Amino acid sequence: MNKRILKVLSVKLLLLLFSHMAYAQKAPEWVLPTTPFNEAETARLMEKGTATIQGTATLKKRQG
């Protein structure tokens, strides 16, 4: 009987601790841009360029 009571109390304690951790998180803080969007400069930067990328690409497959 004592082991059963100990198990029930430990489960209740764990649930209490986990519920407290869920409420301990801060509310999200939104960060909005402070400068206006410059469409002309963005269009210039998106034009075709002359840069090349060199390297090796690899892919790992997961089992299952």
C-alpha cells in the first residue's frame, strides 16, 4: 500500500512541476521592421549576376 501511495504522490508532483514549467514561458515579442521596403533597390539586387557557387552537395537518407 505504501508503494502505491508513493507512486501516486510522485506522479502528482511531476505533473505539478511540468504544469508550472508550461506557464513560465514569456509571451512572444513581435519585432517589426522600422525602415520602408525599397522596391527599386530590391529589383536591382535580384537581377542576374555573374557569381558562381562551387562545392559539393551531399544527401543523407534516413532509415525507415
